Amino acid sequence: MKLIIASPSPYARKARIALHEKALPFVEELTVPWNPGTVAPTHNPLGKIPILLIDDGTALYESSVILEYLDTIAGTVPLIPLAGALRVQAKLMEALADGVSDAVVLIALEARRKPDLQSRDWVVRQRAKVDAGLVELDRILGNRDWLVGDTFGLADIAAGSALGYVTLRLPEHDWRTSLPRLAAFSDRLEARPSFAMSRPAPQSIVEIG
Ligand SMILES: N[C@@H](CCC(=O)N[C@@H](CS)C(=O)NCC(=O)O)C(=O)O
């Protein structure tokens, strides 16, 4: 399998972590989906990564779909609860964590627009979503080890990816001080080999109009 990624992407990181956790062999292809010449639209009409090219040539995109697909591969550790309330809760936590990442992406993109096109109100609006999302993740985690049930899984992957992305893009954000329990959770996740092998790194992108 080939996974097309951008090195900072929290969505690509979800897929990278899942592939490592499942010990599935794969190669990574790096692209900058925002820049001209990216391969992303060749495989995904939306032009977004991550894209998983599976061995029959099918291109899967949207990180939640890729994780669903990976969980159908027999003989690998399951990451999504099979049925019932736990499954819904895991998908809800994924939506929450991805929503935090979405707001951080919008803040980061705003900073790349021409200065006279940047909107302070827009950044404040997105920042409020980040803050509320982090508080909710902390509330749901409580004093437990994992976000959903009693094993590591999808919710932890999505949340850990979002937290790593907040740290990368908003280094001035004080969430680690205000939410020490969530920070300890993030540290525990980052110590896993699957997280260590997928640390986000910045890429250089062109200015957006
Ligand atoms: N909901 C999507 C989000 C994917 C996404 O927005 N990826 C960004 C990189 S972090 C991208 O490729 N953006 C390029 C674009 O929107 O043109 C997922 O979970 O896969």
C-alpha cells in the first residue's frame, strides 16, 4: 500500500499511526497538497491528502474512511470498537478531534494569506473552537487512560494527532498548562512507536490568495 501524505497533516498522521499500530507494510509519498503540481488531485477529486492507494489500485481518501478500511484487514489489531455505543462514541471523539484540527488548519492558512486579506475575527472564531474542543476532550478523558472504553483506539489516534498539531501550529497556546491531564495523555501517546514514527513536521507552502 502507498499512503500519500503531507508531513504536518494531522489527518495523514491518523492513517500513518493506524498503519504502524497494525504493522501493515506501506510506503509514504510526500506531497504539498496546497502547491501547484501536487499529485493529490490525480487520486482524489477534492485534492486533499491523506490518500491510501491499495493494492488493487483503488484510491481511498478521507482519513476516517481510510481508518475504517484498515480496520477491515483481517489479522490486524482492531482500532474501532465493533458495534454499539462504544463505536458511536469513538466516531464522535474522532469528529471532535478532527474538528479541532480543522480549526487549527484554518488559523494556519489565514496566516498565509496576503496581510490585507487576513481576518482577525475569523482567527478568533476558529481559536474558540480549538479551545472548546480541547476542554471537551479533557472532560471526556477524565482520569481514564483512553478516551473510549479501556483500550487504545481510533479516538486516541484522532485526539493525539490533533493535540500534536495544535502544538506544532499554535506553539503559543497554553493548553498544556490549563489542561495538564490532557497534556499527560498526549505525552503517553507520543511515547508510542506509532506516534514517534509519524511526528508532524512543517512544509513550505505557497501564499494563498
Ligand atoms: N477531512 C479530511 C481533511 C483532509 C485535509 O483537509 N487535508 C489537507 C492537508 S492537512 C489538504 O490536503 N488540503 C488541501 C486542500 O484542501 O486543497 C480528512 O480527514 O482526510
